[in-house]
Amino acid sequence: MANDERLTDPSETRDDQVSDPSLRPRTLDEFIGQEELKANLKVFITAARQRGEVLDHVLLHGPPGLGKTTLAQILAAEMGLEIRLTSGPAFTSPAELIALLSEQGDRRAIFVDEIHRLSRVLEEHLYPAMEDWRIELIIDKGPNARHFNLQLEPFTLLGATTRAGLITSALRSRFGIVCHLDFYPPSDLAIIVTRSAGILGIAIDEEGALEIARRSRGTPRAANRLLRRVRDFAQVAGNPMVTREVADSGLARLGVDKLGLENLDRRYLRLIMEHFAGGPVGIQNLAVSLGEELDTIEDVVEPFLIQAGLLKRTPRGREVTPRAWGHLGLEPPATAGPEPLL
């Protein structure tokens, strides 16, 4: 059986894994932001509890760091369900999935992170489990094979993914509740920073919290990570309070600019500007030139650059916007860019 484990998104650092548990909200009311999504989830939870049923299966998707794992744990807690946490890559055989699904006990939720990485064979075993609370067992092989249907206790499957497009339509259609998490505005992130500072015992004023929020790439995970690093700079420098000036100084030393871009983001944009005249250019060329994996570029770098209006994905390739030229202080070429390199 796959080991149950406390999982996080692939981009999460060790520092996040160690520190985040104390910062995680435990109820929907404590969960800051995503207001429309929360309002709908409260209705679904209330209706399911009134009927005495488990919550319908939930798919959570969006960029890393927006709180998919936290929200899954909150949903299980709000429904009074025991939760098992695992991930798609953790399963190497159908037997491991069957063992997890057939565990006896109280009604429960099963959280599968990076669910798009489940194999097609495993998905086939999930379909009857999700729809009819049963799973098919095959004992022996060939003419001696025997088929049994094992009845399961009702459960809620909570799936999370950063790449919803890679989930098969057959699996996606079996989730009754599909939730997309959006990037957070600075106002919401400032509230998260202030709350986290209180838990960690960090003195911070309103302007300091907002400065960190503006440069957190729209994600709570980044906001909490930057808060802890700014705290370190403030502590060593002898600053008792994280003000806007203290936050700005610490973030500058971390290489985080006014828009929240880090070194990899700027290298990515400069590569398109200086080597490919602003684009369009194919993602394969960019990955090789940067020495980074495609998944890192597509899942970590590009979503925020697109959301910030610095990058465009076109049929011909990636292309920077006029705002990106201005932000990096470079002049766009007077002539058209090169032919697309796909």
C-alpha cells in the first residue's frame, strides 16, 4: 500500500514544509480569500450534512501555493471526515490503491495530490469506486481468474492538481465539485501576512504587510516564505518592527523586485528579449537555454508572468509584452522578431 504522507506541491521548499502547519487555517471562516468559492463550498457542505451524506468528490486546481492542500483538509474537517493524504506518483500498482480505498473505519476523505499523474490503469479502478462505492478485484490470471466486487464505505475523493488539462475527461467528469483557485489580490495577501505575523510573533505594521503582499506573486505560500525571510533580516539588523522600509530592504536583498519577480523570472524575460527579440519563441528553446525543466517553466514561472501582463502565450510561441520591456528598462527592437522556433 502507498504510504500515507503529508504532501505539498512540488515547488514547496523544505522551509515551507516545516513552518506552514502552524500557519494553515483550520476552517473555511479562517481561510482568507477565494470568497465566491468559499460561499459555494459552504452551501455544498451544509446540504450534504443535512442529507446525512458524504460530500461529493472535489477537484481543486490552480497554480502552486494557492492553498489546495489546506482547503482539502478544511473540507474534510468541516464534514467531520477522517482524511488520508497521498499523491498520484505514490501509487505503483492497483493493489496499493485498492488497499487504500478498502480501509475499514469511519466515513473518510482521501486526498490525492497531483492527481493528473495517476496512471490510466489506476483511473479505471477509481471510476466504479467514485460512482458506486465498489471496486473490482481480480484474483489469479488466465482461465483461473476470478472476479469479485468489493463494496466500499462512502468516501469523498479530494483531488488536487496544478495541471488540470492533463486530467482525462473521464476522470474529471466524475468529480461533482470542480474548484479553480485564483491568484490572490494584494489586499487579501496583506491580511494573510498580518495573520501569519501574529502567529509567528513578528511585529509588523500595515504598510510592511502590504509591501510583502504586493511582491508575493499572488500566492499565500510565497507571502509566508517572504515574511519569514524579512523577519530574519529585521532581527539581525535590530529592527523591532517590520515596516515598509524594512520589508523593501529585505526583499531587495532576496532579489524580489517591485512586481514580485525573482531572478529566474527576470532571466526568462531577458532571454526572450535579448536572444529572440521579444519573441515569439518556442518553450523547448527557452527550457534548454535556461537549463530548467519544462514543468518548472510552465507551472512555476509562466502563470504569474501571464497574470502580471508580462508574457503572452501565442500559437507561434512565447512573447513578451510592452510592459515587460518597460519593467526591465529595455528598449524593444525596431524591427520584427525572428521566425518562431518551435
